[in-house]
Amino acid sequence: MRNFIIKNLANSLLIIFGVLTVSFILTFLLPGDPAKMMLGQRADEESVQSVRKELGLDRPLYEQYTSFIVRAAKFDLGKSYITNRDVASTILEKFPATIILSVAAMVFAAFTGILAGVISSVKPYTFYDYISTVISLFGISIPQFVLALLMVYIFGAELKWFPISGYIDGGWQYLVLPAFALALRPMAITARITRTSMLEVLGKDYIKTARAKGLSEFSVVMKHALRNALNPTVTALSSSFAATLGGVFFIEYIFNWPGIGSLAMDSIMKLDFPMIQGSILFSAVIFVIINFLVDIAYAYLDPKVKLG
């Protein structure tokens, strides 16, 4: 198990280094000049060059890249070009809102997806199974930002059931639309994979033996079949979390949710390089940590993983 953990830690560090490199490159591919964005398009060239020198943007790219990697290794994300505030502090202020939204979406996706998959496997080819299949295919097919815009229009603007913008502490109604928009795709994937895995497990000999011993159907399904069918589901949830981290940027922006996603999108519009890079790096680190914990859980559920 120790070798398994060390190997995963090494892979995680490589992923973070890759994210650092890609985020640095992408920021410099954005059209526009941060100095001109700060001073305005009518600023004279001398003032623009002065600001570029102050920000260190006049240095060769390899020097900027080396400085960026060294500062990141020291957990120094720099200061915002726009607000002059510490990037790490700003991100940490926004982090709780993103965590609330992401956790709510993933808990909802995991619970409803596994439940739907189990019921579909116990009652295959029934009306419920067909309805579950249609909803799952819809959830997998529709882009999250399209679903979010539809929900804003239908449930917010037209029916006025839920607020469509912002967030107030304790206001669960602000959470419903963005959390559902973020959760539908991972919920659909989880439901289909759970159903497939459960159907395979329910046909095993030890399940027939458990039923022959007189165990209740609930005990057979939940205690014997589900645990042995969870490995693919855990993998699916892990992969879905990556999609959730990517989708949360657009969902937060659409619903004006005060999290890291909205911060990153605003920073892109303003060419705030340190804030863009910090937001991407922070999201990547959170993903790597969650993925690492999922790998450990997967190894616990399936000892063949850690032995391999």
C-alpha cells in the first residue's frame, strides 16, 4: 500500500507541474495587453511600457516562466494586476462558495445516480428503467452551460421558482439551480454505470447463493451486490469530478455565484494573469487531492489495484 501511495503522489506532482506550465502558456496566448487593460486603450506607449516593466512583462518568457514556477513552489501566487490584492488570499475567500456548490452537486449526483442505477438493475426493462435511461441520455448529451441557461429562463425568469443570481449564506434556494445544472451530467453517468455493473454482479453465483440462504432481497442487493459493483461507480464519480471542476467555471459565471469560477472568468476578461494562473492552479490542486483520495478508496474496495 505504501508503494501505491508514493506512486500516486509522484503522479500528482507531475500533473500539478503540467497544469502550471499549461496555465502559464495559455495566459500569454490571450489576446490583449494587461498593461493597456489597466491604463485604458488610449494610454500613451511610454506609460504602457512602464507598467509592463513594473509587472515584469518586459522580461523574456523563459525568465517569467522560471520565476512563476519558483514562486508557485513557495505557494506565492503573486498579486492581482487589477486589485493589487494577494491572489492566494482572494482565492481562499472565494473557495467556500465553490466548495458548497461542488459538494452539493456531487452529493446529489452520487446519491441519485447510485439509487437510480440500483433500481434500474433490480427492475430492468420496466417503465422506470426506460424513464431512467431517457433522463440519463439527456443528462449526458446536453452541455452544462446550455442546461444552465434553460433553467435560468424556465425556473427563474418565467416560473420564478428560484433566484437566478448571487448567493446569500443559508439561502438554500440560491443553490438549487446551479447545483442541479452541475450535477445532472455526473448523475446520469453514475446511474448508467451503476446499472451495468449491478446487472453483471446480480448474475454471479454468490448472489444466487445468498438468495438461496433466505436473505432478504434488500440485504442481497445493498450488502452483497452493491459493494462489489461500486468499483466502476467510484471511477465514474472520480472522472465526473474533473468535469465538475471544469463546468463550475461556466455555471458560477452564468448564475453569478461568488466562487473561484466567477473569479477566474472575470480575471480572463480583465487579463489579470496572476489571478487566472492562481485560480487554475488552485482548482487543479483540489482536483488532484480529491482524485488521490478516490484512488486510495478504490484500492481499499479492490485490493488487486494496490497489489498491482
